Amino acid sequence: MAEHVLVVGAGLIGAGVARALARGGARVTVVEAGVPASLASGRSFGWINASFFLNEDHFRLRLAGMAAHRRLEAALPGTGHRWSGCFWWEDQGAGFDRMAAELIRLGYAVEEVTCRWLAGREPALALLPDRALWFPDEGAVDPAHLARVLLADAAAAGALVLTGCPVLGLVRRGDAVAGVRTAQGVIAADRVVLATGVATAGLLAAERIAFPMLRRPGAMVRTQALPPVLSAILASDGPEVRQEASGHILCPTSAAHQGDTAEAITTPPAELAAATIARLRAMFPGLDLRLHSLMMAERPVPGDGLPAVGPVPGLAGLWMAVLHSGVTLGPLVAEGLAAEMLEGRVLPEWAPFRPDRLISRGS
């Protein structure tokens, strides 16, 4: 009989892992506290890139993540990927030249372009930089939509998806996990995968397993829908901006949000939204930009800022996947966990990012 794997969480990470395991032959149950992709996955900018990275191992991981997105798009209809490329000018000083040189050294697809060239591509943009970097291979996806597509395919492969069913804790059999507790009772499983974002530390703490996480709140403005006006993702020296297929323009409220280290958002939501819309109107004065919604979420960031994916030491059968930039890395997480759990293969890209580097156990 196929091994029963229980995936806790139905955001982009959990949905992808469930699909990969179900397609690989495992018996899979997904348990989600609320609505799938209703937290961080549903409030994300959706940018797929490797131009943002913290070290060379992280760069290689993100580059592999981009390739995994291409494989997923080819294998599964209706993912909604848009490979529009990205213009980057978050820094016009020495940081610009350092970034260009580093990405060229690493073999990334990058080209320096002029103000005139950028204006030709993005005629709605009024605040033009002197120069920008062009990343032609980058793209974006709606993470909530992609999670729903992945869950539907997991269900088609035999996975059971339970929503509105919070997990209250883990069930143990000695030093091994044996399932989870819910208000409706115990769900037994041979293995459990925690794809639970910021809730992961609490679930582990109940088992006297300490997993440090950073507090990284985020907020995202979505404008009312417009006709197509932006051709690419814009990572400017102010906000990062992209237009969805629906016509809505997305913009994080913090500048350079992928590197944002703020631990709290103290501005009232209405003021935050108004300030972000004002910045957008300065960038695009010819557009009728009005607020549609402001979305706030806690981003799941391990204590050293890098992904933590793999088995949890000290509790056999328990696995975890906690990471920021889950959009870029989601399909690669799914491939990696399926390869390891079903075949015993550790994908080389994941070797530097195991949870045991951060985890400690209490008495």
C-alpha cells in the first residue's frame, strides 16, 4: 500500500508538494486551516527571478527555481505564467555597477539599457532613470491562481484536500510523527510535511523544537483594473510594479521589498495605501490609478533569511518547507521534496538549505 503523506498547508508550497507527491504515487491528504492560498501566497507580488539573492548558493537555487517554473508550465496547462522580463534600477550608483558585474560573472541574462530604450518599451513611465538593467528571462505568476491549479491537479491524481480544518498539533509515536490533531480528531499519516509558513515555529515549539524566524510583515497595493499599459516588471528606485493579466497593477508598499528588513508596519493602512497610490501616480501621471485593495500578510522568513527545506531532525517522518521568495522557489521545493521522500534523492541545489542548520531541541 502506498505511503500516506499528510501535507499541512495549501498555499503555493503545500499545493505544489501535494501535487508532486500524488503524481509520484504517494497517498496524499492536504489539510488547510482556511481557504487555499489565502495568506502569504495570495498576497504576493508573484515575481519569478534570480536577480535578487543573498549568496551564490542562493543564486543557484533561485536560478534552478526559474527552470522548475518552466518545466511546470510545460507540464500543466493553465498556470498563468507571464515571462515579461524585468527592468531594474533600484540603485543608480555603485550598487548598479556591482550588481551588473556580479550577475554577468554568474552567467545570468542581463543587459544594461538606456533611458531612451526604456521609454520606448514603457511609454506610460514618466520617472525615467538614466539607465536600467534588463533581465529578459524573468517573469511573474499569480501565486493564488497557481496554487489552485496545483491543488486541482493533486486531487485529480488522488489527493484528498481538506479545507477549513486547522491543525492543532502533531501526533507522535515515540521519536516519530504519526499524524496530526484537528478539532475533528486525529488524522494518521506515515509522514507529515509542514508547509505552514509563519505558523511553523509554533507547531515545532509544541514539540520542544526551536526554529527561529524573522518577523517580516508585508503590504501590497492593488489598483483598479486598467487596459494593458505595462509590458514588464519594473523594479525602480521607488516601488516595484507589475501589471496582472486582469489589468490590476500590483505594488508593494515598501521600496525594494524583496530586501525589506522592517519588523513592523506602523503606518495606518489607509495612509499606507494613499502614499503608495501617490507614488504610483508620480511614476505614471497619465494613468487613472485608483485603489482596489490593500493586502497585508506576514512573510515566512527563517532566522538567517534563507530557505529551510527537508526533514526535521529528531522527529522521524516530519518534513518542513519554510521560505521567503516562495513564488520563485515553489516548484523546485515540490520537485526536491518529492525526489527525497519518494526516491531518497537530495537535489544538489537544496543541500545548503536543510532545516538542521537552524533547529535546536529543548529538554
